Amino acid sequence: MTARAAMAGHAATAPAATGQLLAVDGLRVSATAGPGGPVPILEGISLEVGRGECIGIVGESGSGKSLAMRAVAGLLPSGTGVTGGSVRIDGREVLGLSPREHHALRGRRVTLLMQDPFTMLHPQLTCGRQIADGLRDLDGGRNLRRAKAARRAEVERRLAEVGLGPDVADRYPHELSGGMRQRVAAAAALAGDPELLIADEPTTALDAASQSAVLDLLRGLQRSRHMGLVLITHDLRVAFSACDRVYVLYAGQVLEHGSSHELESGPLHPYTAGLLASEPSVHERFAELPAIPGSVPAPGSRGPGCPFADRCAHAAPVCRSEPVELLPQVGAGTAEGTSRSSACVRMPGIGGALLAPSARTVAEPAAVPGREPGAEPVPDAALVAVSVDRTFRSSAGDHTALLDVSLTVPRNTVVALVGESGSGK
């Protein structure tokens, strides 16, 4: 089951957000370490997240997705700095906070869940210890033995909240599968009961089943805690299935914003349309998958107009001279009472072209060389494995990883091995 299928209907049935939790207005971030003065990286990012709302931030690598959210959390990398704009959490401006104040903010008001759990989890500490380190003080430290018992019980409760048993508290990260590690990382990130969770590509390294489970987990935790959730992803299917609204970033600027359903069914910017056309289908195999030519321009090399102009099939001279401005849109691709915005100066003139289905030729099933339809399998093979077993032995006991596995790879063919994490692929 795909992540999209598992999450179908979630965005449509999400409860309405009550109150603004995060407000980013005109955020500018520049590289400050290089010669020649600051080089703009983010150029006026604006977005908001309501309480109990999940938003998605999508775009190619280098668009500034992670950097924008690191600025929100006060975790910008060395050599970069905020040069303008405002970031307010629950109405409080956080850009001017001291390092000590930012440290107090993280974990209690806002927290990050990274793409790789090993980035968050210490390999030499048990999973329970790492969750316990983020918990609020229990019993005020007045009774150490009682506090330890209460802390252990709370750790086990947090593990149960993410679908893991109490025994995981005594295990180390390397003893868990990728999906289990991501669940432990989520429990550790939420140990301080934050109001806003920023999940940065949390499912990229997971198989489809684990990806679906982690998305279900994050969305369920977000709803039960009524917290804000920002999901950073390059996978449009994940964003559309899990998020209430989506912001499309490119070269440090927001090019389009709207509800997940509206962006999926009617993009109002050529870049969003290009991303949608480049998405592989889960139902059909295409002879050639359309791709956006070129790449995201590097900071310092962007022109005065739309940063996407050099890659856009609909670009006109005005696109290369007019500054990008995100403006409300009405008409095709929008619904009454919804907020749609696009930074394309040629909308709505090219709207019909963007809404037209892309021309993608469905490929015929590939024939195996040297085999006629209905014939016996070709005996000539590059690899033959018959009844393979594999057992790992340790002080904790034997673990059978493979049992009676056989496969054949004929020459000049591609054979796929699929399965969940831990299947033995």
C-alpha cells in the first residue's frame, strides 16, 4: 500500500485549525561567510501554521525548505544568518532571542524530527534514556527513587504512544529497524510536549509500508495533541495525502500556496505543474517520464525576475524582469472560500495549459530476450540462488534472516526485490 493510499482522506477530514501558532513573514536568510558580502539564500519567505494544522513544504533540493525551518527553530548552520523578516510563535517574536532563550524554546515550544534517526539518536545510549532526557522534570527531584520509577513509566507510555513495546527502552538504536528507529526519534522529539513539530523528510529512507506507518503515526500524534505539524518533503504524494495546505518553494521563494486538493488537481504555477508531471505513476509505466530541464539556480546567480524563468516553457520577457510576488488567485483551479496564491505573473493567461493533462506515453510490457510468450523460462541465467538460508548468532539468541530463498536472474533482465525493512532483501 502506498503512503498516499494509506493517508487518503486525511487532509480532507482534518479538523479546522484554531488560532495561529506559527507566522513567518518576509523571512530572509543569507550566506555571510563567503567573500563579497552576504549572498541571499531565502528571499522573503512567508507562511503560517494554525494549531492542530498540518502544512507541507515541497520543492527540489536547494529550494530552501530545511533552511527556512531551521531559522524558525534557531538552528541555522554556521556561516548563515537571518537578514530580515519576522518569525512569531504563538505571537512571540523569536528571531531576536538569545542562544539561551532559543535553547529553552526548542523541545518545549518547537522541535525538529530529522530525516535520519541516527542524526537524533546517540548510538551509545539506550532508546529509553534518550526519551527520558527530554521529559519534563518529574516529582521535582525530591524523591530520586520515586522519580526514577515515574520516569521509566513515562518512557514506556511514550513508547506505547508511538506503537512500540516497553522492551525497546532497553535497546540501542542499532538494534532496531529503520521504521522503529524513526518511531523512537519521534518519541524523543515529542518528549518535551512541543506545540509545533517540524518533520524534515521523515520518511525518505523508509520502505513504503514503514513510510505509511510513520505518516499515520505523525498525523495521529498531531491530532491527539492538537499541535502544529510542518512536513518538509520532496514527495508530492506524501504532501498531498498528509497535509491540509502546501507551500511550494523554489530557489528561496514561495511560488505557490493552496490546499492539498487544489494544488494536486489544479496547479497555478508552471513549477508546480512540472513537479506533478514528473511524479511517477503507481498504476502505469511510462516510456519516458517528463522532467524539468536544468536545475535550481545557486544563491548569488538568480536574476531579478522569477527564479524559475530559465527552466519554464511559458516564460516571457516580463518573467525575467519583474520581481516575484505571491498574489491571491481566483478563477480556474480555485474554490470559493479558499486561499490560493501564485507568484506567476502570466496567470491566469496560461492557466489552461497548466491544467491540461501532460502527454505521457504508456510503455508496453518489456519482453524477456530470447523468450516467446508462453515458453519455458530461459535456462541461461546470470544468477541462480537455490534454497538459501542465513542465520545470525548472538548472545541474545539466533535470528533467522533467510529461510529457503530461491531466485533466478536471467541474462539481460532486471529483477526487483521488494519487501518491508527486515525482510532480508
